[in-house]
Amino acid sequence: MVLDLEPLAKATVVPEDDLRAYYAENASRYTVAEERRASHILINAPQGAPAAERQQARERAEALLAEVRSNPASFAAVARKNSQDRVRLNGAATSTSSAAVRWSSPSRTPFSP
């Protein structure tokens, strides 16, 4: 026995309204939650640090931000070289890199537009 779907498909007519209704009732089966890729460069300034130290950290962060904005492709290299965030990758401590990027959804993590 051979099943030929082409004649069956030609013989099947589904009204547009039925298709739209089915999709509306089952839309969740055809969508996924929005996700965003978040990465960062941490410049550490302890909460109790003197104002001058916090200002120096802010200025360094702003300079790195300007560098990355002028060349977005440089982010991973800038992060590896400058981030003070240490993460564990394969058992070894390393600065944040593109390998440490996390995916998250806006419902789990606050994102700015």
C-alpha cells in the first residue's frame, strides 16, 4: 500500500476562517518566549569605597562603554581584558568572555529597552 498525500491534500479544503480560528486557539504551540542574550563587563567598586575610588571606577566603565560602542565587535576582547568579574568555566576561573554569556527572558531578568 502506498500513501500518496498529494491527492489527499488537493481534496482537502479548509475555509480560511477555520484556519484562523484554529491558529488563534493554538497560538501558544507556534510561539516561544522572547529571550535576550545578556553580557557585561564588571568594573568593581565596593559599596563602602571612598567617593574618589567609585568615581574612578565609573570613569573606567564609561571609557570601556565608549570603546565598545565605537566598535561593538570588540566586546569579547574588551571583556576578557578588563572585566573584574570572575566566573567558573570548565573548572577554571576566568574573566567574563563570550563563553559566559547567558540567555534570559524579560520575565526573569529586568532589561532596559
